[in-house]
Amino acid sequence: MAHFEGAFTVICTPFTEDGKRIDEKALRRHVDWQIEEGVPGLIPLGSTGEWLSVNDEERAQVIDAVVDQAKGRVPVIAGTAHEWTERAVRYSREAEKLGADGVMVIQPYYSSPTDDELFAHFRAISDAISIPIMLYNNTRIANVDIKPPLVARLSQLDNVRYIKEASGDQTRVRDIHRLVGPDKMIVFARYEAWRLGAKGWVSVCGNVAPALSAAAYRKTVTENDPEGGREIYNRLQPIMGQIDGDLYVSGTKAAMDLIGRSMGPPRMPRLPLPASKIPGLRSVLEDLGVLAKKAA
């Protein structure tokens, strides 16, 4: 079974300027650039990848293009979430068939499922595939919390081996490892959790500054230099503040325009966000050394 560690970029989905099609050439260029910059893994069709705004044919196109372009150089974890369990199972099977190394699945986000219902949902997905599952505990968006005792229960499923812990509570890493053990459930979270045993980060800012995103984790954990890692992470804080929250799609795409790697507009209901509407974005990118010369 594949092993995932480090700062994986949850990549944007590029659309043509009219928003009607996937811009596959831009997607493939983005994959190559990410890998050349040292990113250890890619996650297409996460929240930043606008997974709710693509149809089934486009979903397959994105996964196929990313897997094909990566060519095994880094692992690819495909987002395969859906509110309806049957659809999440189908998407996960499709991702495995297309060559994804794992799947990332947010909890059902509208039906307010109980713990038993969540367990049944993830068990159905686990039973359907043979690649690792990364749980995505996004409590703010899903309005449902996968708490550590449930994580421990889910770890009994054959393929549930990772969790993107996005609740913001860094003590979750400690509690999950106490209940499960650090090898049976690997946690991805931000810098503050790495010294507690988290083994990765699902990075939005990696779209814009992939080398720094990858280096923050590598310096902190792989090279055991937490102060050096903190220095890099602190350099990323301004861009993270610019494109986090409700602007994670529109803001990231605005930043991509400024670094000369346009991903096209977001799809409605999101509206394109001019970079001029994000105070300080240009200077933040300039400080990171990624601002395109023509945008300077």
C-alpha cells in the first residue's frame, strides 16, 4: 500500500476562459511545475479543485490527466467525496481504475450523519477499493465532526489510513495517536501539528509557492530543523492569510494569474476575483519571489 508524507498540494482545476471546459494543457503544465518544484504529492478534486463544480466526465478527465502527467513521479490522491454513499463509492472505484494512489473523502456534508452512519459510509468506500483512504475532517464546511474516538473506529477499516485533520484543534493529533497509534492512522495538518506527530500537510498555498510549501515540512520533520521550518512557514503565512477562508478558490486563482500561471475563472456560484480586490496580494507574492515579471 502506498505511503504518503509531506506537503501535498491540493491543486486548482483550470478551466478555459469561458469556464465551459477543463483546460487540460494548463492542468498538465501545473502538474509538471509542482513536481519540478519538489512537491511530494498532488491532490486533484479537493475543495480548492472545485470538485462540486465538475461533471462526471470532467472528474474522470482531471484524474486521468493528473495521473498520466505525474507518471509515478509523485503519488496522486484523488478527491472522491459525495453526499450520496453510492456515488462516493463509484467515484472512488473510478479513481483507482484511473491509477490514483489514494482517495480523499470529506464526510457527507448536508445530511448531518450520526457516527454509525459515517462508519457505514466509509466502510462502503473501503470495501470497494484497495487503495488508501484519507478522511477529510473539515468541520466548518461539512458541519459534522469526525472526532478522535470515531477516527479510531474507522481505523479498523482496511483502507482508512490517513486523515486530513482540518478542525483546527491541534490536540487531535495527540488524541488520535493515543487511541490508534501513529502508524495506523497518519495525520495531515499544519505546522503546529508536525511536532506532535503529524506527517503531512494538504497545502492550498502550494499552488502558488510549491517549493516553499514542500520545504516547510521537509525542513521541520525530515531534516529535524523545526526553527528552520518555522521560518519558511512564517514566510508563507501572508499568502495563506490571503487565500484561506472563503477565498480559497477565487483568491488562489487570482494569485495564479499574478504569477503567470493562469487557471482560468472559478465556476459559478463563485465569481472571478480580480487581484486588485485582494489588498496586498501583489506585494505578498513579490515578497515570496513568485510574482511574474509582467505583473510586477
